[in-house]
Amino acid sequence: MPNAPLGGGKFPRGEAAVLRPLVAVAVAAASAVTSPAVAPAHAAPDQAQHLTALVRGMSLEQKVGQLFVTYLHGQSPDEAHPGNVRDFGVATPAEVVAKFQPGGVVYFNNSSYDNVDTPRQIATLSNGLQRASRVPLAIATDQEMGIVTRIGAPATQFPGNMALGAGRSAANAEHAARITARELRAMGITQNFAPDADVNSNPANPVIGVRSYSSDPALAAELTAAQVRGYQGRYLAKHTVSATAKHFPGHGDTDTDSHSTLPTVDRTEAEWSEVDAPPFRAAIAAGIDSVMTAHITMPKIDPSGEPATLSKPSLDLLRENLGYDGVVITDSLAMAGVRQLHSDAEIPVLALKAGVDQLLMPVDLELAVNSVLAAVRGGELTERRIDQSVLRILRMKFLRGMLTGPLVDVDKVDSAVGPAEHLAAAAEITDRTVTAVRNDAGVLPLRAKPTAALVTGWGETTTRTLAGVLGGTALPTGSAPTQAQITAAVQAAGNADVVVVLTNALSRQPAQQTLLTSLLATGKPVIAVAVQNPYDVAHTAAPTWLATYSYGAVSMAALARVITGEASPVGKLPVEVPGPTPYPFGHGLEW
């Protein structure tokens, strides 16, 4: 059994007294030899020497703590939450940080881990957690935009990667990331688990889809690099965040979801190099701070059956083939994809052996920490191997300015998040993403703003948002409309001058196809809109199809402007669309 386990209590008082001054001295010395205007691939020799001294001054327990990034329960640092008592043995988020001294935390906005309310609340939480940590935390979230967005309005919203792929503008992609980074940093968030660098080569992919820029490796690579530049900017800048390219070696050709199972990607190394590697190669060339692993198997790369997160041959593609020496972080260790073959105690140790640095969201943090400590003390892992990862993590924290002033100004956050100029930029960027796929009946653009538009189909909030912009009526029917709902929609169409039908996964939902076909039979002008995956447009004989790739409010506003002629559609399909009525990559009408 390990001695003095990290999860068992606070560090000895003497270690706490030494560590904060040591951090300050190391950071001051390293800062003196680093130019913020330079983006080095590796730390300068003098800087590396000072950070190495910092690592040498840490106890083994402190170093192992730096390897972990944990979730928390609660929206304020001192909020007593039963989830923290259950999972960590203490009541508040600040007490979790004080007890375990992790290298980072991650924020969510869902029923399981609800850390998000307002920008001011997030900034206050961030400051409280930083005060509880002896080494400044990397505070992370998944603000990919589009369907994976943890922080909603008033934070500036963008439509997501595939929409940016349709827009074909690296400058716009970089601008969107720069705005997102500035707002995240104002709230005390220093690491964004974005961009998604997967090439969505499988239209049936259930977990990536529109999170990917494109099925084209070159386009995905161009936009990945652009967003890395936007998120990270200049070194030591206080308005940037560490970007994280995910999910290495590439989750784009799966037809199952690694949250619930262990997908297989049957590519050879040559095929991987041609299809999946280019966006990661581009991210590394752009100076990416961190890369997230995928819980997938690649039997032609590693026949052992291990998920890439635990596979040295898979991660050697990153470390040796692509020459990457930055931080490697796992996807969540609570996901089923990584828990198929090994116990929760074994997984962190195996990940470190494979080449990982940061361990994200273990199911049992205390068990995971003590397992790593036991592996070092038992000789399964060397302390030198731990030092290697800790040095990478501290280097990332230093170069991104996390160590030099982790607290944010709570009184300024409301003016920094969602200002008018950011919202205007988001609208302009989103206008260029809407794709007109088909306009056979010449319905678009409408010759006049509709006076009695009916917006129906998928999405309770989405239909109501678009109806509000168009000044029409919303009649949401869900993902699988009943016959009664279809009948009601047909009746409502009788009083409409135009009908807009929103679809999502229509190809897998026959009831959505029936709804659309029934509304076409009314003789009313019908505009079909794929509001997530564009693959919907290949199904049904609708003569008018648009694709938005996202169903957020900013995308619905852009859609309304295209429908009414206030904006012209300039987006091009960033994927090839197979099906009964296929469309090629790059297809898109303009008027």
C-alpha cells in the first residue's frame, strides 16, 4: 500500500509552505528568458531549467496530483454538494481541490456536473478554486461551439466546426476561436478541449458528425490550424487559452460511440497518415498545447485490442511519427470505451505507460491517484517518467500564462463576455455558413417577408427560435412525430404562406420523412432545413433544401436572413453526401 496517499488528507505543512514560493521564483526566472511574441516549439533551455527545478522541489504526491484533471459538483467554491461527499469525501469544490491538489479541473453544464450559471458565477468559482490550489490549476471546459457548448449565452455563440467548414474561411475560423478564448479566459478558464480535429469520413458516425470540420483532410487541417492560432495567440498573453486537438489518432471513421462502447477503426498506418493525421499534423505545426486521445481500437496499428488511450503503438504515432512533445490528455476515463478491458485502478497507470500526461475524470479520483503512487513506489512506473509529464504540464501552464496570475477580475467579466462587437462578428461569420443545397422550385429567396410562416419539425427550442425571428408560428413535432402531430402540422399549413420544416437525422427517422412528404403534398411552399448533419438532404423529394449544421440561435438567425433574402447563401458542403439523391463535396447554390 502507498504511504501517505494523496487522497488521504492535506500535504504536510512544510511542503505547502515551500511550494508556492518555489512556483513564484521558477515562474519569475522563466519569464525573464521568454519572449511573449515568440512561439517556440519547446521551452528555451534556461526556462526549462527553472521549470525542472520547480518539479524537483515537489513531493511525489504533489507531482502525481498534477497529472489529474477532475470534475467537481457545484457552482461556487464553498457550495456544499452531496455529489462531492459521495465522490471525493469532502463537501465543497474548494475542499476537493485542497484535498487532492489536482493539476486541473473541468467545468460542465449538465445534470451530472452542473458548474455553469453566469459569467460572473464562473469567474468567482474559478478564483475560489485557484485560491485552494498550491500550484495554479488548468481550468478546462469543452467549448467546441455548435452541439458541444458548455457555456451558453450571454457568452458569444458560434455554429460549430462543420458550419465553419462550409464557410471555407480560415480567417473566420481563427476569429471565432480568438473571441471564444478571450471570453473563456475572462471567466478564469485556461484550457479549451477544442478544436475537434477528427475527419468525419463516416456519414454514420454517431458521436463526431458536425463536430468535425469536414470529410476532407486538407480542409479539416487548414481550419484546425486556424483555430489553434485563434485560441492560443501569443505566449504569456492573458486573453488566450490552451487548445486541445482531439480525438487522436482520429475518431472520424467510427460507427459506434466511445461513450458507451469501444469502437474499432480498421485503418492501416498508411491510410491513417493520409486521412486522419493531417489535422493533427497541422495542429502541431501551429503550436498546439495539448492533444486528447480517443478511446478507439486500431487493430492494424496495435493488434493487442487496447484503446488508443492505453496503446503505446498508437501514441507513438503522435510522439514519434508526428514529433509531438506537448501535453497528451486522455478523453474522460469514465467513458465505457476505455473501461472494457481493465479496472479503474489499472487504467491511469497503463495510460502513463502509453505516453499520456494528463488523466481526465477518473471514476474514482482517490483510487486513481493512489494507484499511480503505488505503481511508482512498486517500480512499475519510474519517478522520472512522472517528472516528464509534470514538466510538460507545467510548461503548458507557464507558456499560456496560467502560472503568472491565475485570478481574474470578477467585476470586469460581464463586460468581457458577449460584448456587441463579438455578437456582430458571430452573426457575420455564421451568415457565411448556411448552404443552399437545392432550390428547384425557385422558392428562395422569398420575395417578401412572410406574414404567416409555419415552422415545424425537429427541436422544441429551435422551431420556436426560428419562428420568433420570422414572425411566424412554431409547431414542434420532435424527432419522431406521431401521426396526430403530422396531421396537426398539415392542418396548420393551410393557414401558412410558407412552411419551414426542420430535420435532424431524418435519414434514420421515417416519421420525419413522412412529415416532410405530407407537408409537400399540401401545395404550400415548403423549405426543408437540415439543422445538424447535412446528410438529411439526400432523402425525400423536397425541391428546396438548406443546411445549417447547427441549431443554435445564431444559426437560426442566419437561416432566417437567407430565407428572406437579407443574406446570400455562400456555404459549400464540407462533406460528400451519399444517399438516394447524393451531393458532392463542395456543392452549394448561390443567389
